Amino acid sequence: MPNYYFDEIWTPLKLAGIRFYRDDQGDVWVKYWHKRRRRVRK
């Protein structure tokens, strides 16, 4: 798996433990609590 650089996107869902990230290629990823990051479909 290639290495990605992530920037966190702040949303109100972060307070509930749902975090969104943008990688260096512009794709959006989501992370639920302590689970792995998953890419959001385009």
C-alpha cells in the first residue's frame, strides 16, 4: 500500500468521533472512532 499524507478536515462530526481526512492526491477519507481510515467514493 502506498504512503499517503493526510490533512484533517474539521467538521462538527469530529465531536462524535467521525473524522474526515484529505490525502495528498485530493481524495477524501473517513475514520470512525478507532477503526481504519476508508476512502470515500467519488
